[in-house]
Amino acid sequence: MKYERNYAFLILALLLISSTGGTSLAQKAMSQSSFPKPKNVIIMIGDGMGYNCVKAADYFFGPMQIESFPVKLSAATYPAKSGEYKEKDTTKLSWSVGYNPALAWKDSLYLKKDFTESAAAATALATGRKSYNNVIGLSVTYDTLLNLCELAKSIGKSAGVITSVPFSHATPAGFVAHNRTRQHYEELATYMLFRSRCDLIMGCGNPEFDENGKNTGPKWASAKFVADSNLWLSLKSGSGIQTSFIINNKIYQVTDVNGDKIPDPWTLITSEKDFRKLMYGKTPKRVLGVPEVHSTLQQSRDFGKNETKDSPPFTTPFNPNLPTLAEMVRGGLNVLDNNPNGFFVMIEGGAVDWANHDNQKGRMLEEMKGFSDAIDTVIAWVNKNSSWNETLLIITADHECGNLWGGPVFTPVSDNGKNKMPGLKYNSRDHTNALVGVWAKGKGAEMYNVLAGQTDPVRGRYLDNTVIPQLIFMMWGKPVTF
Ligand SMILES: [Zn+2]
């Protein structure tokens, strides 16, 4: 019995038995025939987006649309093993003790231990399995775990990732690739471009531009995020045509994305104009979108004379000539919806976390606005081009970052009115083990209510972050096995 040890599946089956007083529905569930089958699944991740980032954005810009979603839960984010995540020898790491809701609200230091980072969290959210901090798409025994992009491709759907930070960074890489460490950017980018069957990859990492979106001329910033500088030049010159590439004297071939055994070349777009063009009308089959900036769309730009870390958002003008995350998302959806079988996409507001690490209140709010606009774009796309009866949308965070409160730990964020900086205080420069929000809407979303079996005294009902993909794996017919 392959399904016997599937935790979430068992809970569902048991709940179905107890709620119907018979086994027929449960048996039906066992064959998965009664599971909703969304055509499209969209997961949006605010990297480092704790509850108080959402609160702050609600107060400054007006409530985010997720506040009125039908399913509102929380998720525990801890990894399998935590500790200093740059540690290569995982035997030195300690098994995580998980999340204890009673201690979390009693001891202000409790949440500073056993926290995850983005690679382990992305692995949990993409594969339904916990792993070590720093690990991309591998189990605690380093087995390769099937991720949601691979699942989608295996059942004839399209798949992609979109982010406001480098496309080979931990979160997008965790949904596409497999590697012992998130620091192997070159290997991750190579895997994403030449091993995965993704139809769409969008994110920063452009080696020819700096953090202010200025072309650096012959003095390139690092090319590690796109694997290799010569590869980058070939991708540009062979855009839409070239199928074989050379990296460090090795030949790599693009994969076939639609099963016709013909390799599908990447169409590379970089200019703001080309990102906008992608939003409507006919699109290339397979798109790699890398905006003209080095590591983030906006968060890493220089501070203007008048800006401090506490300044309100938009104090320094934005880098010009770049798409917004919302525009990237609109273009990406226009590529993915070419497939009549549907798609899976992971969309990341990646630099909320970067602003939090740097304790930049205003820039965190800028990134929250960018992510919130991207959510609005997805909702508008579902309303116009799909429906909530065929698309499932889940919004969550991979972890909290900055131990952000309205003052000392546990002080609520104070609302100073719209367009006024809310009362905020960072109590850390790193992640915490706090619960994060889970907001869901659309086909099958209410199933998460059934699966949230644990209760936190403040946040209410919560589930483990691995349950988020586990339900999708079940709905799409390939339950996660342990
Ligand atoms: Zn981080």
C-alpha cells in the first residue's frame, strides 16, 4: 500500500469516514475520484513575509485582497534540521523540535531558534517533504524529491516560476531543481535551463546590469545567477532558435516541453518593452525573462540622499526601464495559459525578505506593494481568463524575517493611517520560526480547512507547510509518499 503512510491523505480519509459515518466516501477518496481537480494551481510566496509585513502593508496602502479570501489559515515553517545553514556537514545540525504554540507566545526568544531558510522552505512547499536548511529539492537522505513543476509536466500541464530576485535563487530553484546547496547558483541555473521541462522562467540575475539597472559595459557584474557569461551571450544571440549550448566545454541541450520529442528553445526577453509585449496576444512557446537589473527589481537600488532605513516607501525614485512583478506575472500567465491542460506556477515576491534582513521598513513596504499588485493581477486574470472553479490560488510565506513587531516582541503594529508609516520595530536581522499566513481561494481551497488540524492560541488553526503541496499532489493524482 503506497498510500498507507501518507499523513495528510490519512487525515482526510479519516475525516471523511467520521463525517459521513460510512466508508463509501472514504473509499472514493482513496481512489481520489472525489478530490477536486483544479486545472491551474498558482502558489504565491512572499519571501520573509511575516504577519506583521501584511499588517503594515494593510495599514499603509489599504487592506490587501487576501484579507477577504475565503480560506485564511497559518502554516508552521520549521525545517527537518536547523542550525547554521551554511554548515556543509548536516550531521552537525540538530533535528528541529518543530513549532510549539504555547512556548511561541510565552518566551520571546523561542522563535529565534530552529528557523528555516528559503531553500528548505521552498523544498517543503514544492515537494511536501521537509529537508535540511540550505538543501534544494532533496530529502534528508539526499534522494531527489518530485516537485510541483515536475508533477505538472508529468500530467501534461505547463509549469513555471516568476520572481523579483534572481531566478536561480533558493525559492524559485526549490520549485524546479535539486542540489545539496542553494549556494551553487551556476549548477542551479544550468539545471533550470537545461534539465527542467519548465515552460517559463522569469527572474533577475542579468549579468550586464548593476543594482540600479545601469548597463555596466564590459565590466560585468557576476554571471553566476545565469550560470555563465558565455552561455548568457549565446542565449541572447540564439534566442528562440538555438537548442545546443556550451558551458565550460560541456554541451547542453534544451529539453522538450510538450512531449513531441523536439527540443524547445528558450526565447530570452530582457527589455521592459518585451515584458510588456508579452502581457497580451500571442507569445513564444517557451520564455526566459531576465529584466535589465542585477539581483532585485528595486530593493537593491542605491539609497537617495533623503532616504534612511525608516523612510516611507518610494522616497528614492525607482530604477527606470524595468517591468514590475505584476507585469512579469501578467506576461507569464499569458505564456502558461497557451496549454489547454492548464498549468502550475510559483510566483515570488522575493525581496520582502531582503528588505527585512536589512531592517529597511520603507523598502519592505515597497516590496509588499509590488507583491500585493502581483496578487491583484493574478486575481484579475482568474476573473477574466479563467474562473475560481478551475483555478486554485494559494498565497503564503516561506518564513518570517526580522522578528518584526510594533515595538518589542509581541507589541502589535500600530496603524497611523493610510500613507503614514505604521509603528514598526525590527527585533532581529534574521529569520524566525513564527507561523506565517496561508490564504487560499478557488477550486479545492476549502480542503485546507479540513487539513489544518493544529491550533495556535493567537493565529488560530494552522497546518504544516508541507501540507500545502501534499493536497495538490493528491488532487493531481500522485500522493506524496514517505
Ligand atoms: Zn532570508
